[in-house]
Amino acid sequence: MINFQTSPDHYRHWKLQVSGSVATLSMDVQEDETLAEGYKLKLNSYDLGVDIELADAVQRLRFEHPEVRAVVITSLKPRIFCAGANIYMLGTSSHTFKVNFCKFTNETRCAIEDDSRHSGRRYIAALNGTASGGGYELAIACDEIYLVDDGNSAVSLPEVPLLGVLPGTGGLTRLVDKRKVRRDRADVFSTLAEGLKGKRAKEWGLIDDSFPTSKFQDSVNARVQEAVRISTPKAPGIKLNPLKVEESDDSRNYKYVKLNLEREQRYADLTIHGPGATPPTRLEEIEKLGDAYWPLRAYRELDDALLHLRVNEPLIGLVCLHTEGNAADVLAVDTTLANNRDHWLVREILAHMARVLRRLDLTAKSFFALVEPGSCFAGNLLELLLASDRSYMLNSPDAAQASVYVSALNGGELPMSNGLTRLLSRFLANPESVDEVLQHRGPLTTEEAERAGLITFAPDDLDWEDEIRVAIEERTSLSPDALTGMEASLRFAGPETMETKIYGRLTAWQNWIFQRPNAVGEKGALTNYGKPTQAQFDYKRT
Amino acid sequence: MINFQTSPDHYRHWKLQVSGSVATLSMDVQEDETLAEGYKLKLNSYDLGVDIELADAVQRLRFEHPEVRAVVITSLKPRIFCAGANIYMLGTSSHTFKVNFCKFTNETRCAIEDDSRHSGRRYIAALNGTASGGGYELAIACDEIYLVDDGNSAVSLPEVPLLGVLPGTGGLTRLVDKRKVRRDRADVFSTLAEGLKGKRAKEWGLIDDSFPTSKFQDSVNARVQEAVRISTPKAPGIKLNPLKVEESDDSRNYKYVKLNLEREQRYADLTIHGPGATPPTRLEEIEKLGDAYWPLRAYRELDDALLHLRVNEPLIGLVCLHTEGNAADVLAVDTTLANNRDHWLVREILAHMARVLRRLDLTAKSFFALVEPGSCFAGNLLELLLASDRSYMLNSPDAAQASVYVSALNGGELPMSNGLTRLLSRFLANPESVDEVLQHRGPLTTEEAERAGLITFAPDDLDWEDEIRVAIEERTSLSPDALTGMEASLRFAGPETMETKIYGRLTAWQNWIFQRPNAVGEKGALTNYGKPTQAQFDYKRT
């Protein structure tokens, strides 16, 4: 089982060093410390374990070190920054694992950009040696890229010429859409196994500058000092403690999140509990609570549960989302967050919630939201319902009623990858509905929620159990691949962003190529990499 | 060999009837008239041959019947509008063919939308029976959809539940992005094999209205009369005659377009010749020339050559684009077209050129433009260079010089699928360069073109031959699949449209699913459709 929790004390491949307003993240991959057998992580190449540490470091900086304004990403290995994803690891992994690996590493790079955009931390890639493949893709996720000019070091995307696959971590999209490299130059660069060095790399916009070895450190430092000139009030930060989780064969229980697996039927029940006690309203109380504060803790738990489901439970095809608790408490949290959205910690908490919800949007499993009496699909938790492929709400006018609630957070703090709120994405046909829904105060009954377009089906008491059972059975009987493609197509209507391009277009092409015989067949390029045998292609163009 | 040329006299599956300002396109597929062996086109299901006729009809209407303002698409079969792409044809086709088949049918549907958008013809789908799968996808490409309410007829996308693949012709994207169906409803609809009938289909926005059988014809007619109320001056139209082509084993020569295949090296030389004589400047002359007018004829020939390369020459991986002729003549054509862009025929010619260039953008082969003395990469033909993955321009300051030229048409009349001009897509990093280039008068020498960012490489006389030879060898040695994915990613930077979503995101997912064992494996759903055996899935979610 792959564990997504770690902390700097446990890092094996990265060193995180914080000095005043500058953090340095140094890659020093230990070649034998792999997640699986059968490969060595030479030349700072990485597997999922290396990236889990990087993701943790980026997250931790935001909460534990708000004083940091610039993050330098560099390597402790001489002459090599990073050789990208380990080819032998890819060659020996299942298709499912490869796809999930790429998705996670994409999310880590998007998290770097999210930090830069929302919290203004400047990421500086200090390439003290060659950055190839995923190594250059990590650099290109940073705000600035500096390459040592030692006559040898280059940046490259050798996947197409050497491996017959695509750069899997957003490289092609970021080349033309982020760095806006001219497409013909991007074409040349992406087919050039050896890549480009300092002068031409700069001229083509692949890096921001290059410096001779003797001046590299000083030049990067000067750039870092520039980036941290805008000083910010020093805040102490809060500690992200390890999540506590009780595991059994078919369950995973955190404090606020409970996951129950119905393996035979290939679905899971995932329940998020509300705060459970009156949540604090003052910033000092929140800072004191730190990572015990409900919206941070609950969403960290949800994040871990989603990652667990993705990687460790591939046979679970459907997740039924439930909530339990007092809607008023959830709404009180939202009010506090909305009122203090300019405070650094609240901003980080909101950005984290948004990232976790996007992780859900991008999870290749079906989600059904089930709204029953006692649930609290309110405000931020209503986003779970809006993120679901469908929602079912019990219609029981005579007994205890189910309700859903809207809060200010549904109006913009928790955007999807396409840049829109989930409400706007839902009501593209009638955007005026968004305002109507947002202006609603108090509970929406089943009838009101249905009229407002928030739920898909509203079975009554008599039908509820049967209808849900049949819906689950039907969903889990369908082709898992067709569902993945269908959901990826239906979840992101409206505008596209670099992020949706990466997860939608690029990922789909990569998935395609990752199972083509020309890549993974007996004679494929990925299979034969590093072997005395040569790849042999079926040259039919598709 | 598949022939893409046809005309109404030769249609086997469609009837095209024009009466005043209304055209009726009736589908009546002959089940034995298939393009290949092994399947029957029952229930108005289609193969590529059926769609070639539809594409011809849509194109022909624009040129031959400018008086038509509304096009009714319906069926001559009782109780069935269209059952979509033939499953047995898909089941017995190669992956490469399936992908190219879907691309062409997508282009035909986009051509319908292009006609509606640019020439204002209203497309009305009169569903006199069930429209399932590709049948509903054809309807959703129309402006309006009316369904007979006979207690039986439905619209449906049964691909996911029945076949384990995606609707392959833009259906999912158009559901949520064109008709803006709520995503949870789109989810339900796309997993419901039997689809939805009149009332709910209308409520969910899948159709515009439904009428009982007895009133169906009258109600549709009333809608058609509404659509044609805005009368336009009657123009006589021009005839699209069959293209003449001389074929040999390794060449295909039209009047203005010559295609030479280097099969051993897996590349082709494609040369477009300029007008060859001083082109006309007056509208009457152009109308009189009709389809002999250079920009129409040359681009029709180019279109046919591209389709031929795609479907009949899958092993050709690279196309070297050449032009030959007098740049002044090409520029004179552009001036005439730009000055008369509001005239119906000129508008149609420009829209056609734009569609052909987009066909090139979307062709899964590499394109290199080669600029030498005697070439005429000028104005509209410069778009070929801008559409190429790379361009090489001979640098021979002492001898006859190569030049390229810009015209008004490069400024907006020939947009890519992403809605931008190719110049804007090229210069996303420095959009001010676009204006600079557009303002340039006269020839751009190699040096000037290189400085302006128009070309990739400028080898001199001594290096030219070797450099081109090596570039061709290198390109054609790479994995054809990796190149397809890379080119699809690099060609469309910048904004996304419904069209780029369909060709980029949806197509890539479809391609992926089209080779998953769950679809096409021995136990896959597509393989087992209509057989007594049942599909068996590997339920791992990817």
C-alpha cells in the first residue's frame, strides 16, 4: 500500500531548508529507496515516492512557513538537476499505475503554480546540471528557470525521440501555453534527445537565463534576493501534524472522514463529518487550533482518502459521498473563512480546500452524492455534491427532511480547474440561476433544491433504497474506461485553462500512447529503453 | 482505395432535394452498399461511405445552392432516424481506420456548424424516428432538433452502456458545451442505453421540441418556414465539377496540386502551384470561372490530397510542403478575395480555404514547409507554412533568392480551430509581432523572415540538401504515435473552442478507449456486441 503522508524528518530524497524568507528544496534522490522492486533511481530520476515528498514540502511551506517568499528548487547531485520519471519504473508499471502516477505528479506541479499565483511565493528553478524530461517539466512549473552554463548541462524533453511516449507532466502544454515558446521551436526541442544548452535555450524561451559555473550560485542568489525584496509581515505558521487513521480491511477512518469499501460491489461510501462543535470565529482561536481546525483537518483527510482510493483501490469504481452533522456549524465555518479571506492562514486553508476539491474533480471514479436527513451538504460541503456526477436527495415531506444550504464560498473561493465555480459550470445554460441560488438564505428542501437544479433525482421514502441500489449496480457494471473518458468530458464544460488542457487533452493523449504497442509492446520504445535490443515501430500514422 | 469524391447523382445513401430556399437531406442507407466487407448498414447506420456523401452534400449546398436558407436533415426509413456508426464496421476496423473515420465524421459535423455560423444556413434535424449514438450526434450538430412523439422514438447515446466506448463524434462535448445540458443530466443520459423520449428529452435540453406523429411534418414545416423568412437575393450558384486526378503508384497529380510519395522513406512531397495566369479581379469573371477559379480549385485539390494521405496512405508520416509559381499572382487573388469578402461566393471560397487549412492542422502527419527560390509562400499559401510543424527556408544571398509574402488574409480570414489566426497562435509570447508582420509590404527575404520569426531554420546552399535529408530521416524514424500526440499538443496553443475540445480532448479519450481491452479485447464490449457472448471487464479504474 502506498502511503501519501510524510514530513521533512522522513524525507529520503529531498532536503528542505528554510532561511529567513528563502526556502531551498534540494533534490538528492537515493537510488535504492524506491517504492517498488526492479529499478534504481539513478541520476535524480524519480518514482511516486519522490514526488510525494515534493508535494508534502510545497504544501508544508504554505502552512508552516508563511514567511517564505521564494523557493529555490535545485539538486545536490553534481552536473545533474533531475533526469525525470524513472524509465524502468514506468516500463515495469501497470497502465493504471502509470496514469495515476502522472496525474499525481501533474497535481504537484499545479500545486507549485497555485502557490505562486495565490500566495505569491516565487519558485526559482536553479538548474545546476541537466534537466531532462520530467526534470525540465519540474523546472517549467516554476516561475523562473536558470541553467548553469558549463558546456554540458542542457534542458530537454527526450520522451518522444527516446521513449516513444509524451512528456507526461504537462511539459508540452506549458512549453507553448505558459512559456509561449513558438510552436515550430517547441517541435524541434521536443524531438531533440540531447536538448538545448544555455544560449539557444534562452533565445528560444526555454529558460530565463544561464550563468557560467563560477557565477551560477551568486547569480541565482541575486535573483532570489530580488524576489524576496517585497517583505511580508512575519507570521509564525502552523504545524501540519500527521493525520491519524484507523485502518481495517474494508475501512479507513480519520477524525472527520470515514471510508467504507464494499469491495464485492466495487463501490465505497465516503462520509465527511461536520465540525462537531461550535467552530471558532476569531483568527487567534483559529491560529491556535492550527491543523486541528475543522476545514483544514477534514480536507486534509479527504485528500488522503482520495489519493488512497486512486492508487490503492483501483477496483473501486464508484464513490458515494455522504455528509453528517450540523449544517449550521459548517455554514459558520464558511462565514468565518469568507470574512477573513485576506488573512494568510485563511487564504491558505481556502486554497487547500479548493485543491482538494479539484483532486476530486480529477479522480477517475464516479461520484454520487446522497443527501439524506442528518446530512450537512452546506456551503463548502455542497461543493462535494456539485462535484459529483449525480446527486440523489431523499424526498420525505412527512418525516425528518433533508436540506442543502448555500454559502458565500460557493460563489467563488473554490474554483474548478476551468476557472469557474461549480455552480457556474453547472448552469452554463442559465447563468442567472447562479445568482438566484447564491442569494437563497436558509435550507433548500428537496423540492426547492430540485427546482433550483441542484440535484439530479429526488426519490421518495418508498423508492429511495431500491433506486440507490440499482443506480450503484448499474454504474459499477459499466466499462470503467468508457466511464473515465465520459466523466472527463462531461465534468469540465465551459472555458479551458492550462490546467484543464493538461488534465484533459495532454493526459488523454499520454494515456493513449501509454498503451500503444509502439511504446509498451514487446518491440516498443519504452520496453526496449536501455536494452541492447532496438525499438521497432509499426509506422502507421493514427 | 477510398475515394472522397462524389456528387448527388452518385449518392447511394442520401437524397438531396432543393425546393426554393429549403433543402431536404434524407438519409436512406442501403445496407449492402458498404465500403468494406463483413457488415450490413442496417437501420440507417453508417460507414465512411455514407459520411462522404453527407460531407459532399453540405459542401455542395454552399456553392451550388446559395439560395437555400434552411436544410432539413431527416430519414426515409420508418421509425428510425439514424442508428449511428455501424458497430460491426467499427468492430472489424483497424485502430488507425477507426480513428480516421471518427475524425472525418467530426469534420463533417463541424462543417455543418461552420455553414450555419458563417453563411447563416439553418440546419434542422427532423427526427422522424429514433436517433441513437452517431445519429443523435448528427442531430446535435444541427441548430434545432425536433423529435417525433410516437411513444417509441428516442434520442440516445448508448455507446458507454452498450459498447464500452465513447460517442465518437463530438456528442459529449456538444451536450455540455453547445446545448449546455446540466452535467448530472448529461451523465444520466450518456449512461442510459434506451435514451430519452419527447417530454423529458425536451425538459433536459436534448431536443428543442417534440410533436405527435400526426402533427410532426406540419410542425417541422412551420419551423422551417420561420427559418427561411429572412430572404436573401437569389444567386445562381456555381457547379462543383469532379476533380481530375492522374494517379500512379507513387503520385497523384491534380491541376494545381502534385503529390509524390517516397514510400520507402515514408514521406511525401506535396506541391501547390500558384494560379499560373493573371487571376481575375472582377466578381463577374470569378462567377463565370466558377470552380475553375484558382483558390477554389487548388484548395479542393489540396483537401482531396490530404484525405487521401490520411486514409489511403497511413504509412506516410511526413509531408513536405512546397509551393511553385508567381507570388504576385497569389497575392492578387488574396487582394480580390479580401476586397469582396462580403460577396456570397467569395465568402464561401474563403470559408472553404479555412476549412481545408484546418483539415491540415488536424491531420496526424508531420508537416515541414520548404521555402526555395521559385516558391510562392504568399498570403493564403503562407498559411501552409504557418500550419507546418517546422519550416526551412533556403539562405542563398548570392543566387536567386527565396521570399515569403504576407497578405490581408493572414490577418483573420483563415482562422484555426482555436479561433485565432495562425500568426497569433505563433506569436502568443509577443502579439505585437503579428502587427509588424502584417504591415510588411513586399517580399521578406530569408534573413527578414527569420528575424520576423516566420521560419524555423535557414540553411545555406551548402547545407540545404543534407539538412533537409537528415531532418526527414530523423522525423520519419520517430514513434508515429508519440508524434501524433506531440503535434496535437503543440499545434493548438492559446484559447480552446468547442472544436479544439472535440479534436483534442474528446478524440484523445476516444482513441485511448478504442484500444482498451475492455472495448476491443477478446472479451471487450465492442467485440462482443450482438454476439451471444457477454463482455467481461477488467474493472480497474484508470
